[in-house]
Amino acid sequence: MAKGKVIISCAITGAIHTPSMSEYLPVTAEEIAESAIGAAEAGAAIIHLHARNPVDGRPDQNPDLFEPFLKVIKQRSDAVLNLTTGGHPSMAVDERIRPATRFAPEVASLNMGTMGFGLFPMLDRFKTFKHDWEAPALEASRDLVFKNTFADIERLLGILTPLGTRFEFECYDTSHLYNLKHFLDRGLVKAPLFIQTCFGILGGIGSHPDDVMHMKRTADRLFGDQYEWSVLGAGARQMSIVAMAASMGGNVRVGLEDSLWAGKGRLARTNAEQVTLARQIVEGMGLEIATPDEAREILDLKGADRTNI
């Protein structure tokens, strides 16, 4: 039985960190593919993917930049591929949805509410940048609204659900869980819901253990047995939140999108390194990790053969 096994997701590059913050952040299609395959080999059942401009590392939702690494990952791994519809918080929805619309993946991320997304505190830690876009992009987040209105969410659901794509519902605060319940009550989403509760982004809920407990209690009350719970912790709290959630029966997400670190003051050299750390935590508790096919069973996914990748 797959039920009860822990799904490890790995978010390979994201759009939050900039290339100057870590020499190990994957930027090119080749780097993203190799890092994703390594993460899958280390035990990640789901690979969450963004693309970047290969020259300067800027987040980019052009599907043509996704295609080279998607093809390679699919050829060399059976991992579930999860494409972002979040892109970068500064992007319009029409731009953000392009890759998922073209490739009809098994899973796409879906942010469940409008929020501030404060990345500017990273300017206190990183002072020199290789590319001229990096510092202004971080500074701009002081006055940035990450727009995910009810109309935006309804539109995304209306486009991607007919493709058979299911969702990683990214919930950065309690209100996002209530937003998701609204769409469940309307019949626009269906169980099992894959709910990713996100901790530690400025503008969303914090990363204190009480915050984790609060989100879990709220989700239990709203969704009962209709959902699968997963967590991600931003930055230094990544692995402690992994441990807490795993001990509570949750699934976990790691990756260089969420944290650049593999220990205090030590940059992770690969995504696989973080997956290995998470796996050690999970298996150290006597729990088993899910294979990609077990994750497909748990989340009721359509299968890799029914995507356009």
C-alpha cells in the first residue's frame, strides 16, 4: 500500500534566489536537468520545475526554455514532473501559465491567494551581484503584490483541469486554506487535494512550530480525509520543518528554490544533497518514502504517458 508513505518533492531552482547567492543554483537547461535527475535518484518522487534565462539566470516562463530539460528528465527518470504556474511574483498570470498549458503536466503548482512576497531582506545578506537585474528585483519586492485573485485561480483551474493536470495547492497563510475550501465547495477542485503549506516567506505565515501546527489543524478541520498534507520551509528552517511535518504524518518538500543551505553556513552543492538529508530524517523515524508511482497512486495522477512532455 502506498498510503502512509512520505512523498518527497524537490523544487530545483525556483524564482526566489538569484544566481549570485550560490554558485550551485541551476540556471541552464542542462544544469536543471542534471540536478533534477540527481534529486530523483536520491529519492524525490516529485520534481517541481521553473526555468531561467540561460545567460543571466533571470526567471523566465517561456515554454521553449522548459522543453529541453523536461525531455531529458522524462527520458532518464520516472519522477512526477510538477510545473510552476507561479513563475515569479512580478509576472502576469497569462505569462505564468504558459508552460503548464503547453505541456499538460501531471501536476502544476497553484498559489491560493494574493499576498506580499518580500524578498528584499536578502539584500542585507548578499551585497554583490553578477547581473544587473538581481538587486533591483529584490528591492522591487518591497512594493510588490503577488496577484492570485479568485478570478485568476478560477481561470487557471478552468484551463488546466480539462488537461487532466492536478495541483500542488501552495498555501502561504490560513486564508489560502479557506480560499481552497471555497473552490472545493464549488466543485472546481476535487479530492485528494495535495496541499503544500509554505512557511517562512515574508508576507505569509512564519516558520514557528506553532504556525505549522495551526496550518495543519485548520486543514484537518476544513478538509478531513480529503487531502494530502505537505510542507516546505524557507531558508534555515527547511529541515526542522521537514522533521516536524514527517513526525505528524506529512509529506515534505525541499530544494534550492526554498533554501540554498545544507546546514548552518554551508551551501548545498546539489538538490540531491537536500533530498538525502530529508530522506535521512524520514527514514530515521521508521517511515518509508514513496516512489514516483506510489505518489501517483496517493495523489490520483493521470500518469506521465498522458502529458505533452
